[in-house]
Amino acid sequence: MATHLRIAPLTATPLVDPAAIREVLSARCGAGNGVEHLRVRAGPHGVDIVAFVDTDDIDEAGHALRRLVETTIVDIVWLRSWRVV
């Protein structure tokens, strides 16, 4: 199931390379969370993240991606000023 969310910094910060965000998120994908393929793109209002999640339930797909992203934000120092918007 495909799902999407957007993250943005809470404060004025230099733009983070979307490839770096994809790299840290991809390293955390796997059987434990069901998140498979990721696409990350910077836009004018933040960074959009699209993922394919191994589930037939759209709500569970969204929750799985959100858990992955929020955990990564907490764990990665240079993302700590970012939030799901």
C-alpha cells in the first residue's frame, strides 16, 4: 500500500538534502515495520516522503510510515528540529 507524509523544520534551518533523509530512512526499513520502497522529494513547504508499506490497510500503512519517520527524527541529530506536518 502506498502512503505519503510531509516533514518540515520547526525553525529556520538550512535545507537538508532529500537524499540524506532517504538514506537514513531506508536504513531503518525492513520486516519489523513493513516499510519497503521510499521516495523523498524537497518542495517549497518541506520534504515529501512516499513509501510502499507491506499491508492491505491504508491506515496501517500511514501509521507505519509515521512511526518510522518520527523515530528517525528523534534519533538523528540533524533532523531533531523537523516534524511531521
